[in-house]
Amino acid sequence: MSYALESKKRKFHRLLDSLSKPSTPENTSKPTPAAPATAQDRISANLSIKKVRLSGADRSDLTAVRNSINKISRPAHRLASANSNKRPTFVPWDRERFLERLETFRRVDRWTSKPSPINEVQWAKHGWICTDVTRVTCVSDCGGAVVVKLPDEIDELDGFDIEKVEERKEVRAKLVDEYVKMLSNGHGESCPWRNKSCDATIQHLPLTNYETALLGLHKRYTNISKMGDKLPADDIIQTPEGLELDILIKGLPDEWFKETESPAVSTNGETESANTESKEPTDTPQPVNKAALALAVLGWDTASDGAAGLVGCGACFRRLGLWMYKPKDNGDVTVYTALDVANEHMEYCPWIDKVAQSGAGRPHEKVAQLRAGWQIVAEAAKVKHRRRLRTMASVDTLRPGTGTTDESIGEEENPDAKKKADREWWAKIRRVRQVLTAKSPKRKAVLPDIPH
């Protein structure tokens, strides 16, 4: 080993000793120079240095170093992934999150009905949730909290004079105006909900696609029909004006009301392997459960928690106990003699409120031309029925020796509507032919080569 390399190693070890050994007082005598170290001595010196590092170092310093190392060695993307499990709270465009906030106002022991400018929909649109009795809190934890409390309404019939009644109304109106301001101003200064709230269309039910609307209707009808004898009688069901169940039933597919084969169950409670195939409808028609159909058209479905005899709405979170509309086991009459499937919703529910369903913020729209959720579903059933009739008619015309079904279609529509529908039908066919007819590209003329 060369002398230069050996001297470098000694300097390295002396540097380690100076870093690891505690400082000595100034009056301490300098140690006498040691003889050149052998290889064995250097190994033992390295071991002693490690021991000094492990035993003489301050534990608090080690903790600080480790914390600093953890902070330095963790990349930014790891910090982001650590907080990825926490969902964002400012999502004014998300309808599902809006419904989650609205559902917090469902408990009647915490929240009672308020005037429409400050009802639960408005608080949920502005990022508030109900956390206590008449108390709302910001979902983003900005520290904002408001207690929404109004004086009770009074009337002259209660024994109060007209001046007292008018004074109470003025106080309520002023408080409502103040709470309207608190919808935004109640949030913290840096809270994004302070400057942005949900759009007016956040309550819109996804019923634009008629096929999706009918699939939802079929699912709700099937779920409610399984309640069986827990459903009220058909004669006490009241439907809104314009909904004729008998006409609606004729437009629905026959497969909805056919009996389905249920798998057989063996004595040990397990399903037999021979009947494990998917259930298929038989040709035996079943009577339509009008009570279940009326509830399904108006948006009611079985309760999400599986409570027996309980239906609920997924848009306004109103719950309805059907046992109140059925006679009791001891022979007593029902609690209520009629079930209005529309008025049992909250007044702001898009299933019955045209403005809520359309998200009317457009001044040119007339309320009379808007449609509520149940009206869209009923219209979807009619459109589906007309399309099915036209499909059957077009198939019959292609069969040899089979007459057309214009007469049957004419029974459903008047002559003018039939002519208009025919014109639209043939116009569609012409457009399809134009698309399918490929035009041959024009070939460029090729000039003959002229010899030079």
C-alpha cells in the first residue's frame, strides 16, 4: 500500500474521531502522537467509532434528524396520495353530493319546514348540512354555523288581534331576508361556498332518456309489488290530474305483468341446481297492481334500509308508512282513508314540481309548458307504445300476404296526426337512404402521353 493512500486513511479516521468524540477542555494536555496503526488497529478503531455514535448521540437529536429525513425523502406525489382518501367538499356540480347534504335535513327532530327562500334545498345548494336542532354547518369545515330559528306563525283564529298578527309576519319576513344573506355570508372568508353555490338544475331527475325512465319505472314497480299485502287497497289511491292508470297500463310492455318462475327450494334451504337458471317470464298474465304502479310512477320506491311497509323518495327523502292506509288486524279502520301519492312528496320535489325538474332559471319558459318527473315518465310510456306499434306495422308490411295495420294505428291517433306521423316516417327513410347511398367519386381525366 502506498504512503499517500495510508496517510489519507489516517486523516479520514482522525476526522471521524473529531466528529464523534466529545470536545475536550482547552487546558487538556495534547495527546502524544501514536505509532502508525496496523490493519487490526484500524478495524478496532472503526468499531469503537460506531459504538460512540450509537451510545453518545443525543436521542432528541436523533428524533429531529429522523423527522427531517422523513420530510425530505417523501415526494410531493406521496403527500398527495396520503390525502387522496379524503373526498373534496366543494363540488357544487355533483348531484349525488348535493343529495347527501339534503338527506341530513330529513330528521324531523332536527329540522322543520321553513319558507322556500331558506328551506333545506337552499341550504344544501350553498354547501350546508344539518348537524343539530335547527343548526346548519358548512360541509367544508370553514367554521361557519348558523342557527335557523323563526318565530311561530299566529292567526286571528288563535285569539290574537290583527295588529299582533301583522307584526309577527313582518318579523318573520325580516328574519327570512337575513337568513337569505347568511346562505353565503355565513361561510368563512376563505370558503369557496361563499362565492359559488349549486346550479338551479341540480335537482333535475335523469329522465331525459325515455328508455332510462322506463327502466327506472319497471324497477320501482317490481320492488313495490313484492310488498304484497302490505300495500293499501286500489280504491284509496289518489293520482294527480292527468294520470290515467288504465291508459298507462295499455302502453306498458306485456312482459312487465307476466308471472316469473321462482327457483325451487329444497328441504335444507338451498336452491336446487336444476332451477339455478335465470328466471324467465311465462305466458301467464298477472293482474296489474295499480297501487304499486301509482307509487312507482310518482317516484316512490321501497325504503333503502329494507323497513317493512315503508316507501321513500330518493329526491326529497320523504318516507311514507303504508300501514297507516291499511285496516288494523283487530278490525279498526285505517288511520287515513285516502293516499294522495303526489301530495305526500315535499313541495320542492322534482317528481311533482315542474320548476325543480326543469331547473327553470330561463325567463322565456312558461311554467305551464314545463313537466314534472311523473309527467315525463307517463309521456315516455306513451312514446314507447307508439314506437312499438309502428315497428309492428312496418314488419307486417314486409310480410307477403299480410295487410298493414293502419287501421289499428288509426284507432290510437286521429287522421291528421296519422298523416303527420307518416310524413315524418318517410322523411326519416329518405334521410337514411341518402346516407347509405354512396356517391362514386369523380375520376380525373387522364391525358394520353404525347411523344416529343
